[in-house]
Amino acid sequence: FTVLGAVAFIEVLRERRILLHMASGTDEEEVRREADALGYADRFGGGIHGSRGNELGDAKRRVLSRIIESEDGLGHNLVVIGDGPVEMLEGRRAGVRAVALDLDVDHCRGAHVIHLPSGMCP
């Protein structure tokens, strides 16, 4: 399944020449297979990143750290966009911007951006 409007949003970012990374705490090979199956793996020029080996407990933190390190100092330009508290917390801990999405999957209405005050995340 793909969130309503997500692929269109990715296309808008790509049109603006924004380098996109996909990140997940799920096993990296599985994330790549899913992105391929859904037909949008090629849209992530920065790569598709997931858990490697036995990264239990803090897999998203490790994945995010690898992405920041791969950008050779450009991590300050990173924006984490996600629908869960873990990626919001990890993004803020890493010192990058975090944009939370409120997904209305029950009614197929797509995503709504939530603007969080900076004090809400460490």
C-alpha cells in the first residue's frame, strides 16, 4: 500500500532537485523489494536505507546516522518526514528538521502535516 498523495509529493520534491533518501527500521533488502514492487525505488537518488543485520531497538537511529554520515557534513540540510514518534524523536536528536504526518488511513484521505513546536521533541 502507498499513502494517498505520497508519490505525487515525492515527485514534487524531485522536480525541485531535492535529493531523497528512503529510511526504515525494517530490513534494508525488504525495504528495497517493497519500493521496487510499488514502482518508486528509482525516485530515491540518495538511496534506500534500512536495518542491517541485528540492529534491534535503535535501528531507525542507526539508519538515520548512516544517512547523515553519507552526506559528508550536509546532514544539517536533512529533513525527516514521517508518521511516527520514533522518526520524529530520532530526527530531532540528530539535530535535523522533523515533519510529522498525520495519516488518515481509515478514511483514505492521505496525510496532513503536523507542525510541532520545537520543545515537543528532544
